[in-house]
Amino acid sequence: MAETFYTILTNIGKAKIANAAALGTDINITKFAVGDGNGSYYNPTEDQITLKNEVWHGNTTSVNVDPDNPNWIVAGSIITATDGGFMIREAAIFDADDDMIAIGKYPETYKPLVTEGSAKDLNVKMIIEVSNASSVTLKINPSVLFATKTDLNNLAGAGRTTETVKGNADDIEAYKQDYEYQTPTISNTQIQLVKHSDTNILKFKLDYDLSGNITISTDAGATEKPLVDTDGTQITDLEKGFVEVVADADFFTLRNKGGLSLSDKQNLIDIANEAEANNSTTRENLINTINNVLNANLSSSTTWNEINNYLTENGINFIPDNIKQNINIFGKTGILPTIDLPVSAGNYGIFSDSVMKSAGAEYIQIKEYTSKINGTITITVHATSTSSGTVDIYRNNQKVKNYSVGQSLSQQSVDISISEGDKIQIDAQSSVSGAIIYIYNVSISISQINPYFS
């Protein structure tokens, strides 16, 4: 009785494919296995989870949808010549979870060993039918790669053969050789290169400098073309090193790789020398200033690091907060003065009604102060009045604060930013005829000094 050969999905395979189709996920086929059926044919069943007697397994090398049957999936693998010595009667494919997706009854095939006198690779395939082939994908181990002649022909394209593939491979090898740096033959100022492909870019390693009208030859010196720069000027000096040139119809162009010409390098050296000279002058000037101003004894050979260390060790840190917080700088401690400006008119600074002669908005200037600092001052006023009035603060004739003064003694303060030369005026006024404004105390204190250097 003739045997019937077939492939079936296992129960696990059916469930996984249905689930993948419903959820839009994939099943990754990763392993192909074969067995000998324990010495004879048998009919595989859907409830199997392993082969009867596995004799070989390896990576799946291809999983494709049959072009004529869109619900057929063709899975394959290759048993290499180094494996063998067994009969094949059963085959199976497994997913990434090592679950058997499909099992097949396979035509009896013997895979020999090399020691048995036959060395060949065996291409094994399995066809399974599914309702949604897009749910099954291939997961290949990148360290393993096999290809049959048919695969190569398919890769070459319609109408091409493995011979054209070989031709393409030869072309690739030729381009690869031209891509590498070669060692040229030098004849005077002629550089002889070997051109393997139709590329127009050649690379070579020059072992010594060349001077003169430099040319390039690609036919062992029979003909030559001048080597020019990107402006078309003949190259007359070429430094040793790695060089790239671009071929044109009548010349070769030296490819700019971001390097510098000899003249550019000399210009850079000159700039560096000039900068070093300026640097030395600046350093010497700073040393002289430190010695003169700070009574230091630094020598002309003192380095920048030594200058920095000297300033750090001696507490140099000229910032406003350090001046405010009485930081010791070269043995000196900054003191923030408080300037009291007592009013001299009358007892305790009382302004009589003789000052305010009418109900109009007349005023008297109590004090004018000219700033000698850049920073912030705090003005504090203690005042009262028999009726009502105001004490006004002006900076350069522009009012910046207005105090209301009532019959109860009050103290009010304001912070004002000032610059050197600013004029601060403090005035008192009342719109009530006969009103008396009592100024008990006006004080000005410096709350912040902004240092500057001239």
C-alpha cells in the first residue's frame, strides 16, 4: 500500500495562529526538526507536541508564502554536510516559545555522513496551510545563513543566473579594491595607481613628500593627467600621508578631506606664535600690576596657574556679597557706613507754620545728597504732623517715593538704586495751612555696593 505524505497543524499551532489573527500579532517560526519515526512510518496527529524520535534540529532558514497559494506557508532549513547518519520520516516546525506548530509525514530520505563517502547539504521543506498567512513570520538566527542556487537566481532577478550574480560579486570586489588605500609606484613626480573598477575616486598612501608638477597615471605611466586643487590650480607640493583623488576627463582633483596645505599649516603656526607672544605680554603686565598694587613679589616667570593660586590663597574674591559680608581681602575688611542726616531746623527738626504760609502745595527741602557709589541705598524717615503732610524722596528731580505723614509718629523706608553722581533730595510739604511737620530723623544706609573696575 502506498504511503500518503502530508503536513498538519498541531492543536497548539491552530490555537496560536487563531489568536495571532484575532489580536493582530505574529508567530515567529524559529526551529526546524526532523526525526526517523522510531524506525518506520506513522501517521502524525494533531495532539502531538514532539516528534516520535528527533534526530536533528536547526534554525529555520526561510519562511515564505507560496506565490500561487496565498494560504500556503513554505518553511525550510538546510542540514549541512557535517550532520548525517540518519533516516528522515517525520518533520516539524517550532516557534520562539519552542511550541510545535506543525508536523509532517516525510518521504523516507537518508542523510549520509562525510565518512560514508557522500558530502552534501540537504534542503528540507514543509508546506502548511493556514487561514491567515500574514500571522506567521520568520525569526532567523543572524549567525546562520544558507542559500540554494534557486535562491541566488531569485536574488539575481528575472532573466539572470548565478553567473550574473558572480559577475556582480566580481564588480563589488573590484570596487572594494579601489576603495582601499593602495601603495603607488612613484616616478619622479608621477604617481602611478592601479584602477580596478569604473569608480572615479582612488586612494593611496604616499610615503614621502613630493614637490614639482605632480601627475597621476592609471596605465603604468603610459599616459598621465595633472593633479590639481579644487580651484583647478596645479598641485606642486604634496605631503606624505593618506591621499584621495577624483578622476576627471583631463585631470585628477585632490580631494579635500579637511586637512591643511603646507602654506595653511605655516599660517596657523604663525598665528599661534603671535598669540603666544601676546599671551606672554598680557601675563607680564598682570604680574607687574599685582606687584605694584598688592605689594607682591611675583617674578616675570610666574605661570598663569601660579598667578591664580596666589590670588586664591590671598582671598581675592571681589564680589558684592563678600564686600557686604566683611570678607577679609588682603588683611582689609570692608565696612558699610550708615550716614545719619539730622535735621537742624528747630528743635528736633520741627518745621513751623512759618514755612507753610498758605494752603498751597508748598514744600521745603530738608536735604540733598550726591551719591559717590554704584549700588542700593535705604532711606528711613521718622516723622509726624499736626495735621497731614508728606515726605517726598527724589532721585535726580524724579519722585521715587511719597510718604504720608499723620499725627502719629511713623517710620517708613525705601530702597533706591543709585549710580555715582546721582542727586537724592528729601522734601516735606503740606497742603494744610498752619500745619507743622516734625522730622525726627532721616537716615541713609548703603545696602549694596556694585564694584566696578576702571
